[in-house]
Amino acid sequence: MKKLRSDLFESLHDDIVICILCKLSSTASSPSDFISVLHTCKRMNKLGLHPLVLSKSCSETLAIRAKNWCEEAHRFLKLCVNSGNTEANYILGMIRFYCLQNRTSGASLMAKAAVRSHAPALYSLALIQFNGSGGLKNDKDLRAGFALCARSAFLGHVNAIRELGHCLQDGYGVRKNLTEGRRLLVQANAREVASVLPILENKLFNENKLFNVYEFNFNRINEHIHPVNRFMVEWFGLREKGLSGQGLRMCSYKECGRPETRRNEFRRCSGCGKVNYCSRGCQAHDWRVHHKVECAPIEVWMGHTVDDVEEEDNMNGDDRFVGDRTVGIVDGEVVGIDM
Ligand SMILES: [Zn+2]
Ligand SMILES: [Zn+2]
């Protein structure tokens, strides 16, 4: 029987096997689902590394764990990049930019993904421009950040829609437009709620117990974390001392994984002064999930400002928090408040 199965498999034409492997690499739920097939025999190894198969690999197939990072893993991602895999461009770009601190190569890989309309790559490049990551504070390019963010938002990236809303509300990298800014923030919230509706539906109709919607854990809104963010959280979790030794901090939203690339790069919550964020998206998520109950009492946070620490250091350039507006949080949303 074993012999017969083996013969049947060997009689399959290469094109059919490649087609099956394409399906596997585009739907695998972890790298091991795919890699273990490559180890079965020489033929599978050869066909599994066919450019057509690698170009189809989905983000979960490429979701290498930080603790397993090695030269082979790096080589596998490079092979996927060379096969034209956009997701691999983004993942390896982020890893090189933040983890391996190869800023030029990392940004260039992300740019290649961005050119192919990869929304997370466009959003990540926008944050790099907004924060001047990998350079000095004066390297911030607000207009470029806004343009990248707008393209990502157009593709439906919720964090980009939220960031864009704040840019318009604050006149950050673009002419101020409060109405349009508010509209985008409402849209970002609506999209997030819509993303948990299937989970709510499942609970309401499929679980044999009474379910109180008000007790539903809306932390699950953020359930789908991109594998590269998981990678960075794990990577810097293993190297936290090295980072803090250089005076650098992680984004306080625990699912983000972005570290500062220079001191005081991220803005901090001045309600408590204890947390700092790479972006408004991370601030809004963290507020809803954790920080709301950890920050200063309600009387204080209703009117507190969100500082840019570099502003306090009296450095030039950032007009985001300068002027007659301050930033507060209402219903978990960061909003502008006229002074
Ligand atoms: Zn962040
Ligand atoms: Zn706070």
C-alpha cells in the first residue's frame, strides 16, 4: 500500500504538485505547516522552493518566531522577496529596519511593498516619516507621512484612517479640517466594531448560554495582530535590557513592538507621563484595552495633554502639539480641545 501511494505521488506532474504547494503556502497557519512538507523528500524540497510557490506564501507562512531567527530563516525570507512576494518585502523590511537596525535596506524593502499597494507597509512608512525614525527629529517629513498615510487609509487600513483623522484635526502635514478629521475617526471606530461583529454573532447564536453584550471583551477588536508585530514584540522582549540601556523605549501598546530609534522619539501620555506611543492608533488601542484604568483619574484626563517629549526638550520642528490646541481623550478617542 505504501509503495502504491508513493508511485501515485511520483506520477503526478510537477505542475500539479506546484499548484498544490501554492495552495498550501498561501493558506498555511504557521511556517511549520509549510516547512515540514519541504523536508519530506528532495522533490518536495525542490518544488516547494519554486518561485511561484514562494511568491504565494501568506503572512502566517512567513510568521517566523523571533526566538527561531537564524541565517536560514533570513535566507528563506530573502528567497520569498526575490520571488516577488509583497508580504515578505514588508516583513523582512520591518525586521531589518527595527530589529537588525539596517534602516536603508529595511525602508527600501517596505517601499517595494508600498509601491504594490501593501497597506501595512504604507502605514509603517508613514509612521517612519512622522516620527523621523532612523534619523534625527529634523528628518521628520510630515507631508510625506500624510501622503503615505492617505494611500494606506484609502486601502482600508484602520490605523491609517485614524491617523489621517488626527492629522486633519490637528493640521499635521496637511491643512486643518476638523469636520473631515472627525468623519475619519468615526469611520475608523465603525470599521473596528464591524470587525468584531462575526465574533459577537458567534457568541450570540452558537454558545449555549446567556450572553451579555455589555460584558463582551472588546480587546478582541485587536485580535488580528500582524505576524511581524508579534515578531518584534518577541524580539525586543528578549532584548529589553539592551534597549533600555541605550535610553530607548518600546511603544507602550503591547501588541505593536516598535521601539524608539532615538531617545524621546515617541510621544507620551501626560495624564500620567508613564506611557509612550509610536502613533495615535497605538495610543487609542492601548487606551481602550489597558491604559484607561491605569491612567490619572477622570477629572484629570478629560483635559490632559499628550506631549511630544522632544517638544519639552525644546527642539525645533514639530508643529503637531504647538499652538492653541491641546489633545484629550473622550470615549477612548483622542480629540483636539480648543484652549
Ligand atoms: Zn506603536
Ligand atoms: Zn496616561
